[in-house]
Amino acid sequence: MDATDTPLGAFLRPTPLLLAAGAVFLLVGSLTSTIFAQQTVAGLAQGAIFASLALALVLIYRATGVINFAQGEMAMGTTYIAYQLTLWGLSYWLAFFCSLGIAFVLGALIQATVIRPVQHKSVIAVVIVTIGLFILIDGLVAWKWGGDIKFMDAPFGNAVYHGGGVAFARQDIGTLAVTVVSVLVLWAFFRFTKAGLGLRAGAVRPAAARLVGVRVDALLAVGWGLAAMLGAISGLMTEPSQFLQPTMMQPILLYAFAAAVLGGLESPAGSVVGGLALGVFLNLIGQYVGFATSELRLPIAFAVLLGVLLLKPHGLFGRKEVRRV
Amino acid sequence: MRAALAARAGTLAIVAVILALLPFQLSNYHQGLAARVGVYFIAILGLNVLTGYTGQISIGHGAFMAIGGYTTAIMSADHHTNLIATLPLAFAITFACSLLVGLPALRFSGVYLALATFALAVSVPQLPLKFSKFTGGSNGIRTVDAPGNLWLYGVTWACGALLFAGAWLLLRGRIGRAFRAVRDSEIAATSSGVELPVYKTLAFGVSAAYAGVAGSLFVLATNGFAQPNEFGILLSLKILIGAAVAGLGSLWGVLVGAVFIGMLPEISSSVPLVGSSHGQDVVFGLLVILVMLLLPTGVAGMLGRLVRGRART
């Protein structure tokens, strides 16, 4: 089913045009209204969080064709680990980088122990295992740390910058910067390193990649580790606004799903653009549409997901999938 | 073949007699518990029609239970509808709602339905908070009268029997064959003349409608209260876990899955780990992962192998 099959989809076809129009709209709006500008920047920062979790999902989807439903809970779990490290006296940023390393190891371990044995059975089997991980991690965290809200130090402080009459929270700028840097590092990994290229080869043609000496299984574990690291970044960046609680990443996972589908499930660049666009969209609609109160944020993201499936099923950057019999 | 059929009918009769006599042996409290097992039985039965027979995954059956449950609560509280009359209504309304999700999501591979239903499960509990005038907000809404446990047991298991028979009739013939063809290979099914959108949507609709009835009974079993936090994402996950532990594609396993999901929370809190609700989540999670790794056909598949193995010797 191609986008051109639906009349409205055909209308939306030129993606770059759409994105340029969106950017111009945001720029003009920001120049005319300071509230608009403030909401846009805050939206970009939230969108950056959605983007990093969406990128983690897309990484795994491209490599194995399944969605890791436990991605959000893994992120929540590693954020609790960072919290525990700060309790033990580590500084915030030391704990941040340590927990990224721990996330990588845990992600790779999960792939090697529980995902690999069911990977070739069926999509259902893998999805159900990730659901099992979801509820397992949820239970373990609530058991160890309890269900009440915990707090960590603010990573970027509470300072606010002023420029052109607009107040920018340092927190928002910092979140955006961390996400941009992590996406760039990831891009460089897939573009310039042997492991990254091997991972891409293994995703496209596992059998052929194996024949030329790529250790596909080991690299899949690396892929899961990288996804877990990205997830950990999204969890740590969520903490300042949502605080630590076992359910903190469940809404973020929904936003990440909507962002990944909006960008095209197959497209890493799409998931980043989709995340940023969704973040800004949710903030602006919350500001200017009276009906869209905070209770409706999740249902609106869900409606975006369904709307994309109806109008442009392969997302902004996705391509039509071709299947062999 | 005839012997196998007779054996099956015999087992069915025995299970039916046990279920019919059971409430007279149980205390009032345990009648309520057995009724709750019946609620999970219906929900898992519905999910099994979809996941076990058509190979599509729904992580949103808790949301459909919410829709059914709120239908019953609102109809009773605002319109004084007879409680039993709300059950078919819940069936119909949930069926219609499922089409809203199913029609966009079922056109693609199963992953998209899983994504969309997960999003449904997370976002539906938000809606009663927004439309609190109709739904009572976070306090919930209550049916006019809450039925007793014996009534609940009778109605739940009567519905369970009716829906079980319905599922069996649906799956044994032409439609069931089409469902299984979709599960085994969508491409082969299409080339044999199975219209994928029709059969996938039908399976999803029926499956969701079963969950809707289960949701109605779920509300009646919680003193007639429908509250948003009763229908969170964990409910959806538990139903999927029940279906997986029981064995996908087996109607008999559903009973095992329902007992597992319904009884685990009843284990005394004096038992270490399993007694607390977080500990139960750990057990649910560990067990479903182990089942998928070690017994991919679930408990039903394992029992089936044991029975067949003994018959051969």
C-alpha cells in the first residue's frame, strides 16, 4: 500500500516542502509572539526526548523488524540506577556517564539471553518477551525503590536565559544539546566505524553479511546496547520534568511510537524529525486550543499515530515496503 | 476421529458440571474470586481469537475492557438500564470502537497493530479524566446497584460458556480456516482468495468485543465501580501474558491462563516476594519470558504433548 493509494496521502507527498513550510511557520510565529517562541523552544526540548527514545526503537526495528516494548521501562530502570549512583556520592555527570555504560551492557545482555533464542521464531514471540521484560522491570524497580516519587539534582540548574524578550530555560537548551550530540555520535558510529557498517549490513542482508565475515549476532547485541544507551539518555532527560517514578516513561514511550511512525518506522532521521515535530505540535496545540487540555496530550498523540497510518502510512521519510513471497 | 470428538465432548461436559456445581461449595468470598477468574477467562478468550488464530497482537485489550466497563456503569447510573441488558450493548459498542483502531492499523504488518493498541491502552484511561461530566473523572462512576457474588458468578460463567461456544463455532469452519491461513502466511492466504482486511478486521472486532463484555463484568465485580486507574496498561499486559502462558491458539489453555492471572494476586502476602503486588509483576514477567523461551506453545501445548505421549505408549 503506497502513500499515493489514498487521495490525501498523495496531497502530502512532497515531504521536504512540508518540513520547510513547518519551519517557516514556526519562525514567523516565534518572531511575532514571545509566548509562541517560548512554547516552540520548550516543545523542541521535549521533542528531543521523544526523538532519542524513538531513535532507539527505530534502531532495533531496522535491525530485527520488531518493536521493543520494554524500551521505555529499560530507560526508566537505568535512570533509577543513575539515581542510586548519585545516592552513593557520585556527581550527576559522573553518574550520567556510568549509567550509560551500564545501560549498554544491560541492553546487550538482554539481547543475548532472552531475545536471541526467540528472534527467529516469530514476531509475536519477540513482542511477548519484550512485554514480559516491561512488567518485570516495572516490578523490580517498584520493589527495590518503591512507587513514590524520587528527585535527582537538576543537571543544568534552574537558570533562565533571556534573549529578544523570550525566556529560554537552561534545562531545555541542555536537553536539546545532549540529544543533538548523541544523535551525531550515533550517526558517526554508523557511518565511519567497522562495527557500525557491519551492523547496517547485517540489518539489510543477514546471510550475505555473515558470509563476508560480519558477526551478525554479536553486532545485534551491540545494537541493543546502543538503543538502551539512547533510551537511558531519554530517561535521564525526562527526570527533571517528570521526576523519578516507575511509570515515568510510559507516556514518553507512546510519544516515541507516534514520533517513529510519523517519521517512518524505518528511518532514523525521520524519527528525530518526527520527535521534534511532535513535541512542538503538542506544546502549541496545548497553548492555543482550549479544548486540548493536558489530559488530552496522550490521546492527541495517539490520534497523530492513527492519522499518519491512514494518510501517509510509511511516514515522512519511510519507503514502501516490498516483500518477497 | 469420532473417539477424539467424544473425548472432547466428555471433557467439556465434565468442566461444565464442575463449573456449575462449584459455587455451592465455595464461600461468598471465593465465589467472587471465581467470578473474577471468569472475567479474565472471557478477556483472554477474546485475545486468543485474535493472537492465537490470526497472529495479530493486541496490547490494548485493557482499553477495550475500559470501554465495555464504562458502558455498563454509565448506562446503569444515568439511564437505569438493567445490568444484563448492558452486556450486549458493551459488546456492540466495543466492536464499533475497535474498528476505529483496527481499520488504520490492520492494513500493515502485525507490528503496527501492536503499536497502535499499546498507544490505545496508554491513552484511553486519560479520557474519563477529560470528560469527567459523563464519567465521574478520577473518582469513577458507579452502577445503581452492585450485584452479589453468586449472581456475579452465574452471569460471568454463563457469558463465558456462551462466548466460548461462539468462539468455537466461529473458529471451526470457514472463517476459522481463513483466520489460521492469515496467521500462517498472509501472502499465501491472499492468493487463496482470503480477503485479508475483512478477516483481520473481523477477528479484531470480535476479540475486542469479548474484552468489552469482560470489562462490563469486571466493573460489576469491583462493586460496580468504573475507575480510570483500574484499566491501566498493566491490565492489558496481564491479559496478553495470560494468553501467552496458556498457549496461543488453544481454547482450553484459556482456562489455565485465566486461573493464573486471577489467582496469583490472591496468594497470601505472607509469602515472600510473590505476596506483594510488585513481586507479582516480577513473577508475571519472569514466567512469561521463561514460557516463551522453554514452552513456546504454552501450558496447553505441554499438556497436549503429555496426553498424546501417554496415548501412544
